[in-house]
Amino acid sequence: MNEKEKETVKQVKKYLMELRKINLERLSLTFEIEDIPSPQSIKYSNEAPGGFLKPKGEQITSNMLRRELLNKRLELFNRELDKFIPLIYLLNTRHRNIIRTYVCSRGYTEMIRALDKSYCISVSTYKREFPKACLELAKYIDLNNMPSLEKLEKELYKDIKREKE
């Protein structure tokens, strides 16, 4: 592999790591949203033991606003991932499986286990094929416009600010 290809693989890997961060945050948000009780939940009570709980109406309003904000974040993250996912279908099956597993795993060990268990792709095959998959993927993604968790958070705050005005 020449220097230009090595640099391309490095950039694609950085791109994929940002997508992994976004995906992990998206999963975390999903669980957080599921933990917010619905307005009909028995978790709300008019009785405040020790006087520390907000009244039932305030609890419900607070949780509805929280759910709305979390759903906005989730929508942004989903939109970013939805732009990427169709691109991996332009790759061959092995490369597609490697890239998808790379983005959807929490770390290296989990990824290697998933590749081996689900797709019969060994560590040596991964190490050999990953750079090829990155070079192929580089043809379809914009490396000058990297996804970023920070960028998405700033976009969310701008949207919230616009709504308040």
C-alpha cells in the first residue's frame, strides 16, 4: 500500500470511529428515552415523601420536555447514520459486514467476536480486508465533511435556540 492509500485508510477509520461514537450515543439515548415514565405511569405520585419530589404535574411536564429533547437528539443521530448506511451497500458483502460491524460495535474485542460469530471472518481476514474495505468506501463518502458528535450537538443547540426565539 502506498502512502496516499495509507492516509485514506486512516481518514476513513477516523470517519468510522465518529460514526461509532454517534451510534453508541444513539443507543444510549434509546435506553434513556425508554426509562422515562409515560404520563400514565404509576411512578408519579402526588405524595412527596420527605417533601423532595415535585408535584405530579411538574414531574410529567418535566419528563415530557426531557423526552422531546432526547427525541430531537435521537433524530439528528439517526439522520446522520441514515446518510451513511445506504453507502455500505455499494460494497461487496464481506466489506459491508466488516464496516457495519465496525460501526455498530462498542470496541475492538466485541467487533472481532461479532465478525467471527456472525460472518465467519477471522482476525487475520479482518486485518487483511479492513484496509481494502476502507479504500473502497472512500470512493463513496465525503472525507472533507466528517461526521462529528460535537457538530451534531451544536446543531441541536442551534435548533433549540431558534425555537425559543
